[in-house]
Amino acid sequence: MALTAMLTTLSLVLLYGASLAPSGRLGLTAAAGLLPAAAVVSCGMPAGFLCYGGTAILALLLLADKNIALLYLAFFGLYPMVKGLAERTGKRVVEWTGKLAFFNAALTLALWLFRTLFLMRFPQLDGAIWLAYLGGNLVFLVYDFGFSRIIALYQNRIAKVLRNW
């Protein structure tokens, strides 16, 4: 429980830094999303959800920039658990279908909200929307590969040290 609380606190600090930073906001938000994965690896899936939920609630309450909190809430904070559940199936097709379905659902929600809130008076860009999905899915594949490498590094180096403490 103490490790999960520390990871939640560190995740919230990273989100706070993202809300203050003039640049690198997306990177700091993505880094905050790595910490629920550390909770999953070290303490199990319930700890990952606890870390995610605690960070999301505190971010929504404490951060001045709610966009950062919503980005964490909708994708970066939840993805470690989705990834863990998808990879437990052991079948590559099911794994990638689940991960891509989650990403595309999050992207669809983000695009819909953006259009609804900010582009009400502008013409629809339906012809170019496929570029957002194509580019987004390519970036997501790179993100997932890097995320897997970081989790492996955590398991091999950091988790072993924490277990021996």
C-alpha cells in the first residue's frame, strides 16, 4: 500500500509539472502514466487501478489545468492496466485488437470533444479525419513498443531492488 501511495504522489507531481511546463506537457503526462504500470508490476492489478484512480481524482481536484488531468484520466493513466489485461490473453491478435480498440476509442472521444467544444462554427473536416487516425495509430504503436521496453527495464532493474528491501 505504501508503494502505491508513493507512486500516486509521484504521478501527481509529474502531472503538476506538466500543468506548469511551457513545453513537454504531453511527455510529462505520459511519464505520469508509467507509474500505474510500476504499481501493477510491483503490487498487482488492483494496485495499478488504485494508483490510477487516486491520481486521477487528485489531479481533477488540485490541478489548475484540467486538460492535463483529463488526458491522464482518459488515456495515459488507464492504459497500463488495459495493456496488462490485453497481454495476459497470450494471443497476439486479441492483444493488439484490444489495445488498438482502446486507443481508437480514446482518440474518437478526444476528437469528438474537441469538435464539440471548439470547432462548432467551423466547417467539418471529415475528409482529413482519417489522417488523425492513421498518424495517431502509428504514434501509438511506437508508444506501446517504448512502454513495453520501459516496463521490462523496471522489472529487471528496479523491481528487484524494491523486493530485496
